[in-house]
Amino acid sequence: MASLNTQSRKHARKQQIRPLAGSLLALAIGFGVATAHADDALPKLATKTPLKVGFAQTESNNPWRLAETKSFKDIAAKCGWQVVMTDANGSNSKQVSDIQSMIAQHVDLLVFPPREEKPLAPVVLQAKKAGIPVILVDRDVDQSVAKAGRDYITFIGSDFIDQGHRAADWLVKATGGKAKIIELEGTTGASAANDRKKGFDEIIAKNPGMTIIASQSGDFARDKGRQVMETLLQAHPEVTAVYAHNDEMALGAIAAIKAAGKQPGKDIQIVTIDGTKGGMDAIAAGELGASVQSSPFFGPLACDVAQRYAKGEKIPTWVKVSDRFYDKSNVQQSMQYGY
């Protein structure tokens, strides 16, 4: 009987402990959720002048990047920014270390174009942890790792998929819906290259007379684009069209086509993206068919976004840039937009 009473008392204590344990667990979970929400808050941005702003460029080996950097230099004084600039020389690891150095310098704001989506995502989280707000321009990062509106203020940039759509639509019309296409892709892993390919390929897939016979990265560089085009021309002499993810690769492809004894713009139609001065000159010369503009002038946009964010305004997670389109019908009157 004493044994039964002892067991009853133990059972009663367990029943009392269970609700208490459940309450403590619920309380702990509650604190966990609160902490997670607190961690999700974006860092604040001071309204002081000058504002120390870090701008980490990917490379400076083409007109587009030079124009992008210049737009930040030009806006700095007007925006009240003291800009710290670096150049990663085409290296993901160098860009990461450049940004980490800026974090160590306690810049007030970070603005940069991530060279590739995945390698640059973690450093965005490092900046957030250090209390430094981030604006991404031109290219985005892997949203499964760092998310706009939660881990960084916003992405300012073009709709790369739409750019691919527009380039493909022009090529379908220019070739009468029949073409054997070589695609010169941008930097592997870059959001611009991924989406420009996706957009273009989507439209081409809907046109049975259009076939992509080869697709290879030219790393957004003129000389690499020329080398890749030379190789692909030898392997695919039947090519009738080229889609390049940027003007620099298109200009490299034009050189390769000429060297092979063919006429760009006649034997092989070419469409591209960027709207550089060199690209527009090639359109005027009849060697390049069309170029979808991809504006590099992010300085004024970043300044405006930063100032509105500092005032507490809600910023959309994507500040979309509208892009022009150039072909032989409008290129002469559009030369002032080249860079």
C-alpha cells in the first residue's frame, strides 16, 4: 500500500511538472521567435553628412563598368557621400575581401554589384550583422541565402529576363523565325547571365525554326568573346545568328566573324545587351543588329534610395530600371545615351 501511495505521489508530481515544462517550452519558443524577428530587422542608416559609403566594383575592364563607377564618383559630392572605392579585378574572393575590409572600416553604407550570386551572398549577411545597411546594384545575390527587404535594403537593376525576351523577339523578326544561333553567355553564376539566358531561351523555345546550336560563356569580356566565337565558328560553320549577353562579347564576335571571311549583319545577324557607345557604333555601321540597353548609371538612383531609406520610407525590394532599345531605326538619334 505504501508503494502504491509513493507511485501516486510521483505520478502527481509528473503531472504538475508537465504543464510547467510545457509553459517554459512555449516561453522559450516565444523568445526564439521574438529574437528571430529582431534579427530580421534591417540596420538603420544615419542621416549625417558626409556619409561614408563603400562601393566595391567587380572589375574595370570594359566601358559598362567604367560608366557605372563614374556615376558613383559623379554623385558623391551632390549626395553628401565620402566614397571608399575598390576594384575586385574580376575575382569573387577579392570582392568579398574588399567588402569585409569596408565592414572593418565601419562604413555607414555598402553599395556594390555582386560579381556572382552565390559567393557574394554570405558577405551581405556579415554586413547586416555588423549593422551596416546594403544596397545591391546591377546584379543580385542568391535569395535563398540573403533576401532583399530582410537582409539588405533593395536591389536596383534591370529586368534581365525581360532583356533576354526583347533580344529574342528582335532576332525572331529579323531572321523571319529561322536561325541557327550561337549564344555567348556572360560570367557563369552571375544573375545577369543566368536571367538573360533564361529570357532569351524561353522565347527561342517557342519558335520551332530557331535553334541554339551552341552556348558558351565569354565572361562578359571582348577578347574572351572573340576567342569563344572563333572556336564555335569552326565547330558550327552553319551559324546564322549570334546572341551575346553584352556588347563587349558582341564586338569580339564581330571581329571573329570578319576574320572567318563572313559579314556580320548580313551572313550572321547579331543581337546583344548593354547599349555602349561601341555597340551603337556597330549598329550604325550595319554590323550589329540591335542592343537592349542595360543602364549602368546607378549612382543617382542609389543616392535617392539611401536618402529615402534614412528618412524611414519603405523601399521596394526591387527598384526596377527601365531600359531603351537600339536598332538601325533609332541609333543615330540615340547616340547621346551611349557610354
